[in-house]
Amino acid sequence: MQNGEGFAFELLSVGTAVVGMNQALWKPSDEPTGRTAYMVMYTGSIMYRVDGGTPSSTSGMPFIVGSEPRFLTSAAELQKFKAVAMASDSKLAITYER
């Protein structure tokens, strides 16, 4: 993990439809909002974006199983995160931190 305290975990299934992070996990109504996310590719490969745009299977930031973990460093990036599988269904392990 980076610098925060982990408080929630998600194993996000990513297929051919674009998905985002589960806001109920990183922005719970009764607790402080998550500020960062620690991400590890569990299976498969994805394309993702955190700028508000929509990724496709051939356009975006590639994240491939076996590569180094990735960090999202602001609540804005968590809000704007979108991902799609590059080929087969994939799973992304995410720990939310605050």
C-alpha cells in the first residue's frame, strides 16, 4: 500500500462493458471518503482511464496481470476511474485507503 490506512477491498470484475469502482465502498455515507486506491491485476488485462474519458479494449492505460501495482491518488481519480477488458474477462483487486 502507499501511505493511507486500508479500509475497504473490492475484487472488480472487468469485462467487455465499461465499469467503474464501487462508490459505496470508497465513499461510504457514514465514514470519511477514500482518498487513494492500491490496485493489483488479479487476472487478465484491462485498459483504464481516470480523466473522465471512456476506455476501449485498444485505447487507455494498459494494466496487465503480472505488472507492478498501480495507485490512484485522489478521490477525483476514484470517481473518474473506468475500465474495460482488453480481451477476456479480468479481475482487478483494489484496496481503498484514506
